[in-house]
Amino acid sequence: MNIIRKSIPSVLLAMLLALHGCASPQGQRGMETFGRGVAGLVLSPFMIVAGLAQGLAFLPFTIGASLDELNRGLTQAQAVSLDDSYKATYQVAINDPRVDPRTGQIAGQNHGFGQHRPEAMLEASQAFQRLLVSQGMPVEKARHYVLVGDYTYTRTRGQILVAVVYRHTGMGSFRVVSRETGIVTTFRPENKGWGVAYERDVDGQVIDEVIDWAGFDYAILRQDKVVAMLMVIAAESVKSGKRSPDYWPVERRWTAGEMNQIVAESSNRVERAITAR
């Protein structure tokens, strides 16, 4: 364990220095690769505990970990279990023979996350609410917790900014100036625009309080384990009472094209936390 802890900081530092070589197109592509995850990183239970405290920005660091590695860390952190997350998201337990114990992929199923489906974010929110209810939250309260995404660069750059929010309107409709059209629009759960974060409605009333956020490569959401871990981390952020008002300026930077810088800043923060000992 001590050997792992001593070696990981130097490995991550080398990776981050190489990837942060920044302004060049090569550096940008490197940072995008980092956003897809650190596939060769071995996570100790301590690192998982420390990473959970950093919220959704920890997600890319978990991609190379097996279900067993993640479960050990989640158990040590007394966190929501992957088993509960799989049941809420896929209606399958992690010890089901269809679940690959290494990759976490469920054989014979395609849940469509990370595949440009307009309804995917609503389905993710519904799964997240089921997970919160399974942890003892009343149904009506759980319906106020929603997963949202900024898709500005999803098709052109393959990146997404995801946030978990407390939505004051719950699963109801709200009326805002649409990001895409600039026209006052009423969004309902079945509309794509409903799955986007909005700070206030047309009357100035608060709609979304952002709990946690992270930017990463959209394609990682095609992995069943990654989506399940996203749910776990989001649930832990809710449990901790976390709020992230810094999301709104970050979102403006994201839409202005600073995706790689934002991913790098988040990755640096997580790296410092998980290599602190």
C-alpha cells in the first residue's frame, strides 16, 4: 500500500505535466485524453475516500478500477454502494453473472448513455432519484434532484459538462429564455432543454442550485460502471450538503471554449487530494 501511495504522485505528476503542455494542439488533445480517464491508475481505498470528497471531478480517475477495487473504497468511505447504484440504474445487481467483474459492463444490454439520445439525461435523473430513494430519501424530496448537462461541445469536441442540481420546480415545467433560441420557452421533462441547468426563470425565481459538477469526455458515459459511479458520487455530494455556486462562471467559460482548462483545473485538484499522503 505504501509503495502504491509513493509511486502514484510521481506518475500523476508526469502525466499532468505532459498533458498541461497546454496551448499547443497536441497539448489540447492530451488534456482531452485525460478527460476520458486515467485507465492505468491503481486506486487504493484511501484514494477512493479522498476522491469522493472531490465530487464528480473524481469520476475520470475511476475508469481503470475494477468493481472490487471501487467497492472496497466505497465500503471504507461508508458511501453509497455500487450494488445499490446498479440496481437503481440498470435493475441488475453487481454479482449478476451478466456483469463483468472487471469492466462492469452488463452483457446483452445497451442503456444508451453517452450516445446522443435526447432522453438520456431524463433517464439518468430518474435513475438518480431511484438511488436516492433507496438510501432512505422521501420520494417527493428525491424528485428535486436532477442531473443536467451542457452539450455545447458534445458533438464537435466530444466533451460534456455535467452537474447535479437541486431543482426547485422538481419534475415540473419551468419557463426560461432558451439557451439555444433566445426565446422564452416552457420546458417540460420530455423536452431536451429541460435537461440543461438554468439559474433563474423569466420571473427571476431560482430554478437550479448546483450541488456538484465536472467536465469530461462524453464517450466515457457509454461504460456502465462509469455511469453507476457518477450516480454514487452525485449521491454522496447530496448527502454531504454540498453546493457549487462556482458552476455558473465555469459554465460561461465552458461555452466560451475553455473546456480543456476547466478539465485541467479539476484534475489538478483531485490529484492533490488523492496523493496527499
